[in-house]
Amino acid sequence: MQVWPGEAYPLGATYDGAGTNFAVFTEAADRVELCLLHDDGSETAVELRESDAFVRHAYVPGIMPGQRYGFRVHGPYDPGRGLRCNSAKLLLDPYAKAISGSIRWGEEVYGYHFGAPDRRNDLDSAPHTMTSVVVNPYFDWGDDRPPRTEYHHTVIYEAHVKGLTMRHPGLPEELRGTYAALAHPAIVEHLTELGVTALELMPVHQFVNDHRLVDMGLNNYWGYNTIGFFAPHNAYASWGDRGQQVLEFKSAVRALHEAGIEVILDVVYNHTAEGNHLGPTLSFRGLDNPSYYRLTDDPRYYMDTTGTGNSLLMRSPHVLQLIMDSLRYWVTEMHVDGFRFDLAATLARQFHEVDRLSSFFDLVQQDPVVSQVKLIAEPWDVGEGGYQVGNFPPLWTEWNGKYRDTVRDLWRGEPRTLAEFASRLTGSSDLYQDDGRRPLASINFVTCHDGFTLHDLVSYNHKHNEANGEDNRDGESHNRSWNCGVEGETDDPAVLELRARQMRNFIATLMLSQGVPMISHGDETARTQRGNNNAYCQDSELSWVAWPDSEEDGGELLAFTRAIVRLRKEHPVFRRRRFFHGRPVEGTHDDLSDIAWFTPEGKEMAQRDWTSAQASALTVFLNGNAISEPGARGERITDDSFLLMFNASPRTLEFVVPVNHGRQWQVVVDTAHPEPVTRGADAKVTAGDRLTLVDRSMTVLQRPAESRPPGGWDDTKGGRAGT
């Protein structure tokens, strides 16, 4: 076999049509072997003799896509100094573009002997571990273009590749649970009819099913256990795992882009699947343990701010390079449109504390590729000082956990909630305005993968995680949920009616709040996990979306959700790009404030109304004639005006339509009814009229703008629509 010196860059395996260049970083190794694996179980070892700045490299002519490979690192095994090299362990390439196979758990994949963690284990891991794969980088993208949907037009749909598609009756059996299913017309049509503009996929980087879970007969279903930051998870591929997963993922992205849907990846750059000092040796640990991981003062052990056993070393230039190279790869080669960063506070821990000016954020800010896509932080981790909602740099948006908590509290009847609810409804200026960000920095959500589904949020007071095998100790215990009077499933019609109303309240509140709304997959059809709020290990019908066969099975809620998303899309007053001023807008003939707050009696809210412990109802006036930001061509945007009436109290209340803010109004939403929009003469009301809102319900009134053209303003093109 010919072996040429090759190049130190790019890292990983790079196929050029005639052969493949291999390059891997390790400062800890004395010697590195490239192992080319054959289908009969044998391997050919090629020593990487060339080294530049601790990058070992070689070019091997004739190595084609589909070739499996790994590395064996010869060097010191001295856990007391943080060094864990072990040539008996076949290591994955950190830059592998595809990974084949899965782990067969046993002592062979560990660098130590069970019961003797400091004694080196020389059992060969090759027959038991995953392998890296050389991929063909060429793909016909056709005329694919990123949708580049602006945040004020974005509706995010968080979904799991398998969970979303596994039970869809319109999908062929062989495609269910795969990337190809995402591209199927049945899924694309559902997303487009719902009004979704961005599909946020739970982890699709190659991940590992934990040894502990496999022994329990469970799986790491969610996938927050990454081992390959460049490789699409092979179990979601319908075609094969020798590079076919790359082509299938690209095809899915291309199909979603054709429908105008962006693809956002939930990425886990805070830790790896190798766990703590008792974890397996799969890649990074065996290559260069102290360069990749945050070690404690005793370097045998790992600092852990993620709850998973380890944390990546965010001040290491090689870790930062790995992350930035990975992000750029997924944008430039895989055409994704953004990222949601899991436990993003850990990425800011350059030393111990969370530092919003850490090197990682500097690199993202100046990167000409990564800085131009959607960047969403999960702004917390489990370390000290890890809750950082509102503290990320201006380029970033954030999952707004305070929005989730406050909206849940309001609708379950928690006292002293109104004042904070007002802030969350209007874009959380208290969190984002002081650093120059806008309402669109707030990714609003009521539910997500982690916690109760929307159905379970209104059906359970307590978590029911017994199926996870941890005696119900896992998962969040304080869920801000309310079961509407009965724990779990019931056939009581009054309870079922209240639960359905509460789900409509949550969806309507979410869609009509300033900021960017995010829906959790299946919530639009009332998906249940039977009270399990931590289904991370449940790869079964418990966590897969059950698609409705009829209105009784969730079709009514789906129709309501579609209508509310459409209402948001049609009206820029719900999608403002600037915060409310609380005063009239200069240059208009409207002397009304851009927003106003009223008691149910129709009087402007006073301080005592906000601070009353029992206050749980109010009316909000949104002035469509007082939108301060201009359109794309600098033109003024006007819209209809709206009154949002919230009755989160446990009793029926009469609301007075405020005077001096419009004479004629139309009822367009009433969550007391399953029908999405009320129309007709009986839905018209006049200033001073009294409306009856049943307990825990929401009503929306609309008043057409006098200067608004018949079709409204199209603020995407800077002109009028429908004229």
C-alpha cells in the first residue's frame, strides 16, 4: 500500500476523487496508527509518521468513500496525570463525517478493568465499537437556497426525527423514523399547513446509547450524548450507514428548503458520550484526554457542569477549533440554517464561572459563516451560576425559560403573576433591552422535549416516570402544571372540557406574544406521554407522536392551532421588531399609545391592580396604527388593532370593551369554544359592551385599521398585499 505524507489540514478524512487524506490532532501520543478496517474483521495499520503542530497526517491513494477506519494511539496511560492513551482501543475520528455500527457494551470498550479503574485494560475494542467512514463530499444540491426567514416571521417546531415520523399513517413503513421521512410529502404538508417556518431537530449528531440504559432495556432516545460532531446519526438512515446517512440527510434538507422550511439543529457541544473517569474510551479520551476535557485539580477526575460526567475544555484551542469547524461544516456542506445550543452556559465557562465574553462567543461573533445563521441558546447548565436567561451576547436568541414559567403560572392560577406576565407577553424587555437586543431575542415556549407535553401539562400535577427505571426520582418535580381536578386520564366531560380550553389558552397566548414562538412536536394534536416528563430513554410509542384519526383524537386542537398561527402570520402587530414604548408613535395621526392595559371593568390598570395577589384577569390593547419599526423599504407599517382579554381566574367574569380605543370590534378568537375563529354578526361588539368570559379563557377582538389596505400590509416585501 502506498502512503504519501499528505496534509495537516483539513482534519479528518478528506476524499479528493483519487484517494483520502487523513489528519488527526493529538499532543499526548507517542505514535498514531491509522487502521483501515475490512469486512472480514481484519485491519491494515498505517503509521502516521508526519506531524505538524501535533497533527498527524498521511494521504493514502485509492481509499474510496465507504472505507471504515479508526485510530490507535500509542502513548502514556497515567490517569494520575490525566493521560489515558491505550493502543488496544480503536478510536473514532473526532472529525468523522459518518460513523458505522453501534457499540456492543463490555469491558473491551473501557480503558481500565472493572473494579480497578487505575489499571490499564488491553482488551481489543475493535470488534465492539463504532467505526469512522470515509464519505463522498459531492452532492447535487440543484438550486437549493437557504430560506433565510427573518425572526419576526419565524415559527419554530421542535421535533425528534424518529418521534415525529414513526407512527405517521401516511409514511411507508421502511421510511418511518428516518431522515427520508422528514422529506416525505406527508410530513412537509403537515408542517406547511401548520404554518411552521423552521424545523428544530433534536440531536442528529452521532450519539451513543449509554451502557447503563442498554442494560436496563432502554435507549438514549433524545440523543444528548454526542460522540461525532460532524456525522449524522446513523440509526436515522434508511439507506445504510457507510456514508448513505449523509446523502439522506442532505436530501431531507433540500426537500424542506423547497417548502420554505429552515432546518435548525439542536447541538451538544458541552460534553461527549465518554462520561466520567469510569466511562468508555471511544475517541477524545484516548486521543488526548487533557486537551479535550475539563479536569479537576486531581486530573483523574472530570469537572462536570452538564450532569453527564464530563465537560469539554472551552479554553482549549483544539476544542474551540473542533466546534467551529463542526458548525461551519453543517452550514456549508449540510446546508442547515441554524443551531440551538444545549446547556449553552457551559460553552461560556472559559474557566469556572460563566463568562459572556468567553473565547467561544468571540469566535462565533467574527465568523463570517456561523454568525449569519440562527443561533439559539439554552441559557443554563447545572453548574454554579448556570442560569443565564437574558445574559447572552447580542447576536444570540435564547430559550426564554422565564416565559414558560410565567405563562404556566398565570393559567394555573398562581397569585401575583400579572406584572411579570405583562413583560413576557410583550417580549421580555427586562431581559433583552439593556444589551441592544429586540423582542425577537426571546424564543417563547410553553413546552419542549424536556418536561410535560401540552396535554400532560393540563392533566398531571406530578411526574410519572416509573418506566424510566429510577423509582420516579428523575425529571423535574416542580412543573408548574395543573391537572384540572383529576390526576391523569379521565372520562369526566367537565374536566376534559377544561383541559381542552387550557390547551387552547396556552397556544393562543404563545402565538400572540411578542418574540419567536416554538411549538413542541405533537402538542398541536394533544400528544401525551402519560405523565412522563423525562422521556429521554423511552424509544417507544410512549414518546412517538400519535397522529389523530379524527377530531376527537386531537383534530380540533390542530385546526385551532393552524388558525392561531395564521392569525399571527397575517398581523405584524403580533410580530413587532421593537419593544413597545407605552406612548403614541410620532409622525402618525393616532394619539393612542402603542399598548394599553385595562382591568376587566375597562379602566386603565393602576399600580394596585398589578400588585393585587388575586389579580388574574386583564385586557391588553395593541395599536396596529402605532408600529414604530419601518418595513423593508422604509415604508410605514400599519395593521389592525386588537384587544386581548385574559381571564385566568377560576370564575366567569364580565369584561367591558374599553372606550376611546375604537368603536366597533369583531370577536376573532374565543378559547371557550373549540372552533378556531368566531365570525358573523353576532361576533361584533361595540365600545362599552360587556363580554362574558368563562373561567380560564381568552378572547381576542379585532378592529380594522382605517388606512389599512384590503389585503393588509405585506411586511416581507415592503409593499402592500392584496391590492
